[in-house]
Amino acid sequence: MNHNYLTSPLTNYDPALQARAAEIFNLMASRLGRSRVRAERGSYSILGRSRNGVVAKIIIYDGRRTPTLIEDGVYVLTATLAQDADPTIAIGPWWNSRYRYFRLASNQSLEETATCIATHIDAYEKACMEALDVDSHLEVSTSETVVQPLESSVAEAPNHAPSQGTIGRLARDVVRLFKRVQALASALLRHALALCGVRITPRWNDR
């Protein structure tokens, strides 16, 4: 199940949850450096190494403000490229950016959680880089197989146009590559979760 949530100012939440969220934020700041973290009005953000924007967030969820099936508490959100059955959440007003999420248990080690977040980030950024590599390969491959032959063909036959068969094959190749990138991103993030001993399922009643 996917969720949307609009945070309140951090000072409006339970002081114990505020302290726990701030502690994990400070741990990430000490690991990644202050340039990679940002305290927002209603949450904490962790930034990517380059142009990946916000790659993780720390929020406090209070169901009294937005009632759903999610339990109250401190949540870690991690960016994802994959579109699969795992539940996601969007934090307003950026509703188009969706994150996987998990709730910090009351007895969960914050050091282990920080390691898990860092592993998530590494997997996500690796997936982004591999997606860019696929895009670059696709661009080069397309220019070599379509553009160059067309340029040579135009000199011989000005009215020549790519056949429907060629366009169809290219469309199928693009779809296959896109699905492979999605599957790779999903596998990398699931592997990161497994390394941290965290298993995310869409059924919150099992938690």
C-alpha cells in the first residue's frame, strides 16, 4: 500500500520521537559529512553524492494528523528507482517523489540503522549510475544502428524513411532495457535490506 504524508514542524511531535530522529540524523551527519545532510522544517534529508538529490529522509509519523495503517514513530525513507510491489510513501509537497520506508523499532540499534541507510544510499546511487550507463549505451547504439545508416541512405534515396519494422524493434529494445534497469534497481535495494537484516513487506500488520 502506498501512502502520502504532509509533515508538521518537528517541534510539534513527541519529544522522545524528536530526540530519536535527531540522534539518527546526527549519526548520518558524522558518517557522511554535514554537506550531505540537511535539517528541514518537518524532517531530515540526506543528499546524494552528485545530482541524485534527496536519497533518504528521516521523518516522524503521527497518525493523528494523517490517519492510515502505518504505525506512529520515527521512519527512515530511502529513494528507489524500482516500481514494484513494495509499499512507498511520498512526503508533501513533493508528491511525485516516492520512497521505500521502514519504522525504527524502539529497541533498534541506531548505529545499525545508520549502516543500513548508508547501504541503501550506496545501492541506490549505484543503480542510478548503471541506469545512466544503459542510457548512454542506448544512445550510442541507436545513433550507430539508425542515424548513420539513414545519413548514408539519404544520399542515395532522399525519400528513404526508417521502416515500421525498424521502429518496432527499437521500441521493444527500449522497453526491455527499461525493465532490466528496474529489476536491477529492485534487486540492489533488496540486497541492501537483506544485508541489514531488514525485510520490507506491504503488510504492516506483520510488523
